[in-house]
Amino acid sequence: MILMCGIAAVGIQALMLSPLLPDIAQSLAAGPVEIGIASGAYGAGVALAALVAAPRLGQWPKRQAIQIAFAIIAAGLALCAAAFDWRVLVAGQFVTGLAAGVIIPGTYALTADLTPDHMRSRAMGRVIFGWSVAMVAGIPFAALIADLVDWRGTFLAVALISAGMIFGIGLLPRASSTAASRPVAYGQALAVKGIRLALIATFVFMIGFYQTYTFLGDHVRHLHHAGAWLGGLVACSYGLGFGLAVFFDGFIDRVGPTRLMALALFILGINYILLPISTLTLWTAITYPVIWGLAQHVGIDRHGAVLFHHLCGGRPRWWCLWQRLCNLWVLRYVSCRHCKPVDRRAAGPAFLTPIG
């Protein structure tokens, strides 16, 4: 439960920028482009930390590493709350991203260390469910604070949550590390047949989601002249669909990962075409992301399964590469930072539809 709360805390601060984007932009006299750069800075921090730290987690005491990272996140969020210029926000987001890049793989590794083999899959599923908790409860909570106070109050509240996690992680028992003691050999990992194409697919898969999600809250709020509460409800709807997908795990296992992954990617491609249409009315803007969340959960779960088991034979070094590519969505912004608003919203379909 503590580790699930840790992932939920990371998920809140990672995903709350979208519904707050118009408020932050107005307060800092910036546009969606500049705030989008701040979102990209967070992704750059995550990717850099994962590149450097994740392969070495086996050499570090994971519990202490996660505690230090939560302290850094709290400091980074406080810097964001005190930002007087969008560039300061970028710096704060980069710092929080660096810490998140340690917490995410560290939490998954610590879950494996603390759990017996026969219970590991179930425990990992519960920890990953923290992302759904963040979307369903955390993001609407952040949007509510923004409406009642302001966006700075939201950042301070999440900073306090992160500070509380320092003590929460300290309650966990000590565990001996089971990870490899040497860093990942990138040359050996990339030499596996089919791995490069699979990692490119990972990058494109994640770029479609984050590029769309980042600007979706800004789009629906301006379209319907609403406050942060609407962006929070859209995120909640997506998270609800993402979480409900766990009830289809039995069906997913029976169909098989390869066949179902192709279907999920095809549905996601169609989804990104229909998503702009769904935002035209208030009720469809709120309810349609449930379908998006369902398809996204199945797609990323099956894609990870194919890469991990079929291409990689279950070896962790390639799994680390997959995690890093998932976090390299920062580069998505290169494609849309100079586009008009409508072009940014359409960039997701352009990336993902060919894969479907």
C-alpha cells in the first residue's frame, strides 16, 4: 500500500500540469508553448535519471534512494510554486523529473525485493494501480485546489504529500537487493534482433499519449469556458478507464499479447482521430476518455509483455531500456512547439495512427 501511494504521489505531480496549464500560463504571462516546455523539462529529467540511475539501483539501498528522491521532488515542487517566470517553472519541473526517474524504477524494484515470488505479479499490479489512483482521485483533487486557491497552492499541497512519503517509505522493512550488481550493457541490449524496432514503437506509442494529454486540458477548458475542474474530470475519466482494464486481464491472457496489442494500437489510432470530435460537447469530453484509458492500458500492458517476454526473454536489462523509452516523451515537444494550437492537438493522431 505504501509503495502504491508512492507511485500515486509521483503520478499526481507528473500529470497535473495539463488541467492547470491555462492558469499557470496566465499567471506567468506565458503561453501554452512555454508551459509545454516545462512539461517537456520534466520528461527530460525523468529520462536522464532513468538513463543514469536505473541500471545502478542494484548497487544502492533502494529505500534510502527513494526517500532522498521524494525530498528532491518536494523541493522541486516548492520551486515551481514560487516561480515568478516560466523559466523557473521549467527548472523546477526538471528537478522533479530527475527525482521521479529514480522513484519509479526504484519502487518497482523494491516491490520485487519485498515480495515472495508467488505473490510478485499481484503485488506489482497493485503498485502500478497507483497511476490510476493518481488519475481518478489525485488529479481532480489538484484541480479542485487550483479552483479554490490557485495553482501555486496545488504545487505546495503535492509537495507536502511528497514530503510525507519520505516518512512513509521509512516504514517499509529492509530488503536485500535482488537486482544485478553491474550496470546495463547498452551495446548488448541493442544487439538483440528486433529490439530497436520495438523500442521505436515504444517511443511512438508514448509520444501519442503525452503529446495529446498535455494540451487536452487546455483545449477543453478554452472550448467550454471552464475552470480547472473540467481538466480534472477529463483526467479522472481517463484514469477510470485505465483502471477498469484490469477486469479484462483474463481475456487478455487468453487472446495472447501479440494479437491483442495490434488490435489495441489500431483502436488507439482511431481514438486519436475521434478525440477532437468528442470534445465538442461537454458530456462527451468528460466521458469519452474512459474508452481512451481502456485501450491505452491494454496497449501498453501488451506492448510491454511482448517486449519483455518475447523479444527479451525476460531479462531485466532490456526492460530498463523499455522504461527509459517510455520516459523519453520529452522529445514529443520538438514536433509541436512551433505549431498552432489546433496543430498541437492533432499531433497525437499523426504519430500513432500509422502504428495502429
